[in-house]
Amino acid sequence: MTELPPSPTPPEPEEERPSAEQETTDGRRPSINWRALAGRISRALRHFIHILIGDGESPLDDLKSAFGHLQPRRLLWGLAGLFILAYLLTGIYVVDPGEAGVVRRFGAVVVPRAEPGLHYRLPWPVDQVDIINVNDVRRESVGILEPEAGHEHPEPPSKLQVLSGDTNVIDIELIVQYQVRDPADFLINVEYAPYLLIRDVARQAVTVLFSRQPVDAILTTERQSLQQNIQSEMQRKLDAYGSGLVVVGINLQKAFPPDEVADAFTDVNSAREDKARAINEANGYANSTIPEARGQAQQVLADAQSYRSDALAQANGAAQAFASVLAEYGTNSQIYGEEVTRYRLYLETLEKVLPRVQVYVVDSENGGSVNLRLFGNATGSESGNSNQ
């Protein structure tokens, strides 16, 4: 029988290592790279036989030399044992830090969360393990037509437009940060890419919440509270769906009117700023004027109080003087009564008459009489002068 020439030893294929691309878009990765594992076992067996037997010209010669003297039945049993051992060893899996494993037996979850470390489960097809990244915080852009670098998806993003409570159209751009909280719920209940679920839930939450606010509040004062409300509403929906996802944060980047009405909104905002400035100026004037007016009022009150005190003192003094005179008059009323009354009436008459009397001064040294008719036609101003 002619011996066949030894076949050349084929070059050993390079070992395939799992790459980042092998992890799916939903954060899952296979627990074992079966192709790489089969290559490792094949190379290890060839290397082991080569060490035991010696320098054979080919792996086939090494196998013939190693197992040619064995009986076929024993060889089959040995191979079966090796196969069973290798099959059982496939149940070993490793969970890396930041990941969690979910073990399913015939589709039903038996281990909802396997922590990082070395674990064992029944080999396929009894048990199946899915490794899910639960540490990374993922970002999803909603309403942004140009997503962030490294966060591109096959489904292109679309513009997000909503109606405010006063029926104004607003363009919204926000970023949602989320991560996996419950790997079992995430694996079972999220049947498609999680970023699509996040997009849909975010759109629903924004539409509901913005329809309850006027456009002015959305664009100015209520942005911070709207971010918190969007996060709460999204989390409520995700929990109702049993998604196993948690919303870490919401960044409402932009809320702005469409380009067609942007100028009108700018005019309104300018008018609002002018109004606020006028109010601030009026408040400033009031704050400076009111204290000054209060000071003047205090001064007037103080002057009035002083005048009151002086008037009361003068009145009290006059009253006391009159009382003393009255007391003296009461004591000697018969003596002073008629004389005092006559003198008082005389003085009062003089007070009334003298301001209207024209006074002429005549030199008595010249003697003779004075004709008073000469002064009868004198004017008021002339009669007021003194003639000597």
C-alpha cells in the first residue's frame, strides 16, 4: 500500500478576541465567544499531543501515533468523556465589573442578577446567560438633528415640536441620561433598542407637560422645574412598562420658537424687558422718594409739636395772668369795676380809631389858630406825612 505524502501543516489561525463591536446596541454581549473557544481547544489538543508523542510531520501522524494502539471502543468512550467534560465546562461564565448576568432556563429567568465574578450555569440549551452593562450612563438626544459623536443610531433623529398651553408652537432639544437598573426586566420587557423607547417616552412626557404651561413660562421662568417634571414623568412611564431603566438626568438644552415666528417672539421679549426696566426704575424712584417724604413729614410733625408746645405755654401764661387779674378784680369789684370797664372801653376804642386818624403836628410857638379846612382836601398819602 502506497503511503500518502505528509500534508503540510496548516498555519494556525490567529485567536479571535471579543471586540467592542460584539456588544449589541442594547448593552448585551455574549457570555462566551464560541468560535474563539473552539480554536483555543483545538490548538491546545494539538500542542499537547505534539509534546507527548514527539516530532511528527503532521497532526494526523501525531494522532495515529498517539491513539493507534488503542481499541476503538475505548477510544470512543474516551472521546465521549472528553466531549462531555468540554460540554459541562461551557457552563462557566464570567461577569465583569460594571456588568450583571441574567440566567434563563428554557426562556424563564432563574437568576435575575448575577454579580461580577465567576459563575456556573447549566450548559446550552438548558440555560442561557445574557451579560448586560449596568454601569455605563447612556445618552440619547431628542429633537437634535445632529446627534453627539459616538451616539449615532441607524434610525435618524427627528425634530421635536410641541404645543404650549396657549397654543404656541415650540421647538425642543433635550438630552436624556439613563442606565439599566434591573437587568432582568430590561432583558425581558424591552424588545427593541432601548434608545427608541427613551425617545418615545421623552416625546410623550414633553408633549403632556408643555401643554400645561404658557409659552412665556416655558421660555423663561419654568425651565428648571420642567426638567425635573420631565424626568419624573419619564420615570413613571418606564416603571409602568417594566423596562428596568432609570432616568439619571434631563438636560433641556433649547426651547425656542420656530424660525417663522422668531422675530415676533424677540419683539415680545424686548417689550417685556422694557416693561421690567421701567418697573425697576419706578421702584428705585419710589425707594428714594418715600424715605425723603417720610423725613419731611417727620420734620413737619416735629415743628407742629414744637409750635403746639409753645402755643400751649403762651396760652397757659396768658390764662394765669388773666386769672390773677380776675382774682384781684373779684376781690375789689365794687372799686375797680366801673373804672376798669370804662378804661378798657377807652383803650379798645383807641385801637379801632387811631389807625384811621390823620395826625397833624402844629407848632405851638407861632401861636394863632389853624384853619382845619386847609387840610380837608389832602390825599391819603399827603395827610399821612407830618407837617411842622
